[in-house]
Amino acid sequence: MRTPVCAAALTAAGVVLLSGCATEVIDNTRLEERIGTEYEKRDPGSTVESVRCPDDIPREPGTTATCRLTLASGVTGTIEVEVRDDRKVAWHVATPAPG
């Protein structure tokens, strides 16, 4: 009877260790929504149709990624995102969508 208990304990410990090694990634859906909302606040005359960011942006300080912004008018631009030292994301317009 001891063997199954030990095996279960080792398996559970292995899962914890493996999950601890996984790199945390940014929730790209939430990031896209935030960028769209904040972009419209910064440029009240614009309506954001979509923002597309990579699915696998690691939440590691210094990590950068490029997102694509499309306005309802069809104009597109790029948004650069960077994970800061506090692991929060900052963004800025890299290629402005012409107004």
C-alpha cells in the first residue's frame, strides 16, 4: 500500500516543479483590449476596429513585442509593447496611423 502513496506524492511534486518552470506569458486578449481602449482615449476622434498582439509574450522585464492596430477607417499602425521591471506592460505607437 505504501508504493501507490509514494508514487502519487512524487507525481504531485513533479507537477508543482514543472509548473514552476513554465514562463508566465501576457494575457494577449486583455492587452489588446487595453491598448484599444487607451488608444481611443488618447485620440478621441478614432475608433479602433482591432488590435492584434502575439500570443506568447513572456512576462519578463525587457521583453518587447509588436502589435498591429487597425482603425475603423481601415488605417493601420504598429504598437510597440515592453514589459517593464515591475512586470507591467507599457506601450507606445511605433508607426502612427495617419489621422
